[in-house]
Amino acid sequence: MTDSENRTLTPLVDEWEAEFDPTYDDKTSEGGVWYGKTDDEIVLIQIEEFKWDEHEQNHRRLDELEGEDE
């Protein structure tokens, strides 16, 4: 088994599908934030959300490291 077989799929991975999001059905139903959007549009949204989440996590880690140094 290689590392590539053990990797976690994220919206940044080519094999990612919009439906992989566990909230896909709720968000695409009428009144959901993705209602009326194509899966391609949803993937672009998911990528941006994923990047933002990673950015926030990195800042939290930096804040924790700064707190440890004090």
C-alpha cells in the first residue's frame, strides 16, 4: 500500500466529488445554500471553504505556539 492510497480526500484532490460532503443533501435541497448550483459550482465553493478552514486552523496553531512561548 502506498501513501497515496491512504490519503484523505479533500476538495483540493482531483478525485473529490461534491457529494462527498456529508451535508450535501441538506445544502442542495430547496432552501439550502447550494440549491440550484451545479456540482462543479459546489466543488468550487467547497474548495474555498476548505482553504478558509485551513487558513483559520493555521492561525489557531500559530496562536497556540505563541502562547506556549510566553
